Amino acid sequence: MKQSVRHYLQVADLDRETLLSLLDRAMELKRMQKEGKMYTPASGKVLGMLFEKASTRTRVSFEAAMFRLGGNVSFMARRDLQLDRGEPLKDTARVLSRYLDCLVVRTFGQSVVEELARWSDIPVINGLTDSHHPCQILSDVMTVMEAKGRDLSGLKVAWVGDGNNMAQSWIQAAAKLGFPLYLACPKGYEPDDEILSRARSEAGFPIEVMEDPVAAVKDADVINTDVWASMGQEEEAEERKKVFMPFQVNDALLKHAKPDCIVLHCLPAHRGEEITEEVLEGPHSVAWDQAENKMHIHKAVLEWAMRLRD
């Protein structure tokens, strides 16, 4: 009997056990790489990468992950494909399924990755949409585990800033993995109500949204932030700066968190806006470990999606 295809389109797609197994496997793969152990189960496999949005970390980390697993990569910008001339997504999905072994998609609408997955015979992985960033959240949680231990239930995690795709992936992760999450967002910039309500119905710990960043980070073990204007929101950037300035992660805000708190930022960072130079380059920042961990998480996700260990 044909095995079902393993897609990863949002955190809520996977159960707690699968998420934890991916996190544990990523840490193991990271150790193997640090020890110089060659591991190439993807030899002869080809990963397709269909990107509509610019990328540094997601693109390079997926490429490096696939190469380190022994496979090859075919990078595709939408403008270079027949999609840009009106070819339906379902046609593209069925054709690419005949050429590739897995497809990573970075696009605007969540409906795009869902449509591609619906028509694909190969795994489709969400490399970012306006609604979700499910691989990034795993590298974030991996970084938290490295710094604070595998048991997340005793931690207070804070999000400060826009209720964007990253905030929504954190909300789903809190529900699935079991930790309290406090989000400070300006009025009118909160996460999606449906995503929040579903996560709260499944969560064993509080998932709270508030307008006070001090309350959100009070005694926090983990503080996370992101840019105030995501890709596609450039025209709103100046207005958002005015609205979000009280939500800047700076030394004054960190004084309300635990002394040994860690600060995450998925990058790129706009120093002097959502985070200060002093915090990003300071002793609490784990942003560079976080960026490296994307590659190791991507190795684990690719290995799982393509069933390289089955």
C-alpha cells in the first residue's frame, strides 16, 4: 500500500510526539556534524525550492541541509517559471512531483502551499507564508532547549511585537509542546483570532495576548521579537514604527525579565527598531545560535519528510 505523503505546512499539522522527535533528531544531527561524521542518506535525491519572497537564512540553510545530507537542490523563483504566465498551481505541483523528491515553498498566501500539497505526490514544506513559519519555530524552540533544557513547561515565553506569522507559529507551538506564552502586541496588530482560539482550546498552559510589553516579559525566561513590517508591508513601515516603538526590546525592558533570560530574533533585525544593538549583540542574545539551528532543523525535517530513515 502506498505510504501517505508527509507535508509540513503549519505547526498544528504535527502532533507533540512528532515535533519533539524532530527537535531531538536535529540536536543529534548537529552533534554528528560537529563531530565531523558524514551522513548522506539523501544521495540521489533532489530538493526543489520554489521561492516568491527574498531569503537569506531559509534559502541557504535548506540548501546547506540538503547538500550535507548528500542530496542536490534546484532553486526556482516564481518569475522564472510558467506560474508567472498563468499556469495553475495544480499543474505545476504534478509536474514537479515527477522531477523532485521534496519541495520547499516560500510564498505569500497559505493557500498556495496548501494547493501545492493537495496536488503533489511529494512532500511539501512551508518555508514561510504570511500566516505561518513552521520550520523557523522549530529552530527557535531547539535554541530554547539548548539554553534552558528539554522541559519547556516550567518556562515563561514572551513575544513582543507584531502578531505576525512568527507569533502565530509560536502560539501553535505553545499549544502542541506545552508551555505558557505571553504576547504583547499593539491594538489592531494581534494574531489571528481563529489560530489563537484553536490553540487555546488545545493548550494546557496560558496563551495570553496583551498590550503591555512589561507585563508580558515580567519574569520571562525567553523573549522573542521580529521585524515590525514584514515582506509585503513596506508601505506601512513608517506608520508601524510609530505604533510599535513602545514595544522595542531594549535594556530597559529586559530588566523586567529573569536575569538569565535569553532573547531570540529570527533575523533580519532592524537595529534601533524592534531590538536595540545592545540587546542583539549582548549576552542575552542567542540569535546566531538560532540562525545556525535552522540548518540542523531543516536536515531533520527533510529526513522525516522524505522518509530517509524508514
